[in-house]
Amino acid sequence: MSTENTEAVVKLDNIVKSYGKANVLKGVSMQVNKGDIYGLIGKNGAGKTTIFKMILGLSEYTSGTVSIAGSKSRNELFASRRKIGFFVGSNFYNYLSGRANLEYYAIAKGLPKKGRKEEVSRVLELTGLKDAGKKPVKGYSLGMKQRLGIANAILGNPEILILDEPTNGLDPQGIADVRHMIQRFRDEYGMTVIVSSHILGELENTADRFGIVNEGIIAKEISQEDLSAVRPEVELSVSIENLDRARKLLTENGIEIVKEGKEKVTLEDYYFELIGGAKD
């Protein structure tokens, strides 16, 4: 997908972040277009969370520029950051219930009193915590805390959503549920989503554009379409019962068989076929 003639809602240009003499980010440039599910890929320590902190203003960058929703000044940038919902680590009061935590953050975010409780109920249901909302967070599993973090991020239906490792601690069904949620946030609520993970298969099934982070830079930005073009092979699948016949027909018609092999079932496919449940 070309970045030409598209609306950039988040744009970083040559961002450098230094701690003392150490450069954590070494000139990061990236563009997230309106309607993207943008996957930020990289191993632990590659700089993904630091990039999020630069976008959110949680840490100052050493040099470069950040633009959100077309902002052209620091005042505009500050105002545009109010359009972002984010989950970068969990920060909840363990003695309060999940609902009470979200009500606290709804007030902190300035959500109007009228409809506030209904909004909290909405995000709890969206993230699968409807029944757990009354329980103290100290009794939540890691996966439940991840879901509560996502619920907090989508309070108020932000235009831009940032999720840092949202599937950490989730089982396979939970990972599939989060994938479905992210796609729903974009398709039904119009959010532009930036999501990070070091699990490549997870993001490949979720995002439509990718930024590959390596040693403090974006080594490559690539879309699903461009990724498919890198491997333009066309595969023809036939059942094992028709294999000999297919070989004969192709050979008789002068069609070369370049490669032959059995179709591989992914671990995810096998898991859901075995235990049931939904991938989407």
C-alpha cells in the first residue's frame, strides 16, 4: 500500500531519543495512515515501547518531529494527543474493582458525567469483562488485566488507539479474541490502531501494514499486499486421491511442476480444530 494520497494520522520523521550517550532511537521515521491497523514488529528491546512514548508525549525526543492528525506546532500536537487511547502497561488500583478503576479513569479523561457509567459498561462488555467488572483487580489474572487495560484505552471511543503487547499473558483463545476486537475497533468504530508484538504470526493475522523495528530504527514499512508480492508463487492444491492424475495432466500439457509438497497445517489451525472455539 503506497503512502501517497493517504491521510497520515501519525507521522514520525527522523526521531532520535538518547539517554546520556546511548541512542535508543536512531532516526525513526514511520507513517500510520487513517484506517490502518499498523503492526509494530520487533524483538524485546528493539525500541517499540520507546516509539509509543514519543507519540504519546510520555518522554521527550532528542531530535526529529512528531505529527498527529496533521499537527504543525507543539500546541497542536498537545491537543491532538487527546485523540489517542493507549495501553502501555497496566496501572490499576488492586483494591478497587475493574469497574471502579475504569470509572476513575473516565473522570480523569474528562468524560462527561452523563453517560459515564454506560460507557464503562460498554467497554467492559467489548473486552469480555462484563461479569468480572465487580471483582477487585487484585484477583484478576494477567490476561484479565490485559483486557482491562484495553478497556481503559477505548474509553470515550478515541480516534487513534495504541496497544503495546496487548496479548501478553493470554491463552490462544484470548489472543484470537483480542485480534477480533482490534479489527472490530477499526471496522465498526473507525479507529486507527497501532499494535506492537514480537510474535510475527499474531500480527500477520491482525494488521494490514507493518513497521519492522530493529536496533532503534524502522528498517522497513510494508503492507500485506506488498508482502504477498514478495512471494508471488501461485499454489495449486489437489487431493491426494487425484495427485497422480494431476501430475499426468500437467506433464502432458507441458506445464512444469516446480515444487511439490504436502500442505502444512498451522499450529493455530490445529489447536482450534482440536478444542473448538473461534479464531475470529
